Amino acid sequence: MTSSTLLLSTECLPEVPGVPGACVFYPALDDAARAAYAAVAGGRALAVTVPYDAAQGYGNWFWGITPSALDGFLRVTGFEVERRWRAHPFHVTVAARPV
């Protein structure tokens, strides 16, 4: 991917107290869960605010990840987070370097 600095920006979930590395598999959400996400999300998102649509393939959102889960993904793929920016609770940008 890179030999120097990786800048990664993604939508995320707030941390789940007591559950580091938490993730949510969006396609399995029921109507009540989708309604809760729709109350805070920034618009229509396939599999998050509206039902999963298999015909849309990767147009669907698949995983909601917390910042600690993102850190874990980066760590096991050989990166170390050097800096993190949070514009709001549902978005994170990280600068990471290969280790």
C-alpha cells in the first residue's frame, strides 16, 4: 500500500464501553436498529438506514467499526497509528506508518 504514511478516512461508530474492537455487521440489522442509525446518520446508506439490497453489491455498507477496531485492523496489517482526527463521533481519519 505505502512505504511511508497511510492516511485513512472512514465512517465509524463511537466506542462501545467494555467492548474494545467492536464492529457491527450492517446487513443483518433489523428495522428497529436501522431506525436508530437513521436518527444520527447523514442520509440514506444501503444496509444501514435502509434494508440490505443484494443486487447493489458493494453499494451496501457492510461493517460499522469503532476506532479501536480500526487500530486493530491496522496493527495486524503492519501499521501503527501515529495520529487520529475525529471531526464528529461517526467519522475518523488516521495517519499510520508501516512498522
